[in-house]
Amino acid sequence: MVDKETVKKVAALARVKITEQETEKFVKDFKSILEFFSEIDKIKTDKVEPAFQPVEIKNVLREDKTGICLRTEDALKNTVHKKDKYFKGPRVI
């Protein structure tokens, strides 16, 4: 199943240096993780439809509606930074 060589290979693929003590610890950890997956594999799911989202996604955005807009002159009257009919911002490079 999982041995020191497997752990060392995974560490090398991940470009992680591990000590001998860490290797032994990871062998135990990997075995524990794989045992957990084997428990999950025992669950009968043949009559369960696959779910691609854990929670049903709904459109939470509001519907676009036309309404009263601020006139350009009113929007620009409180700023010093304007040019013609537009707000003027700092140059972005």
C-alpha cells in the first residue's frame, strides 16, 4: 500500500525535502487517509444521482430595471476633476 519509497517519491514530485522521521510520519498519515477513502468506497451510491453542486445555485442578481438617473451636470458639479462631460482620473500606465 504505502511505504517509505512511495512517500519519498511523492515528496520528490512535490519538490519537498523531508527527513527520515517525517517520512515515517507521512507513511502513517497516508495510510490513515487511504483507509478513510476505503471506508467512503463502501458507501452504496448506485441509487443516488450525482450532484455537481453541493448547494443549488440560484440567480441572486436583481432584474435590470430602468429608473431615474442623475443628470450629467448634477453628477459633475461637485468635482474639480472633470473634462468636458466626464470625470477625470489619474493617468494609469
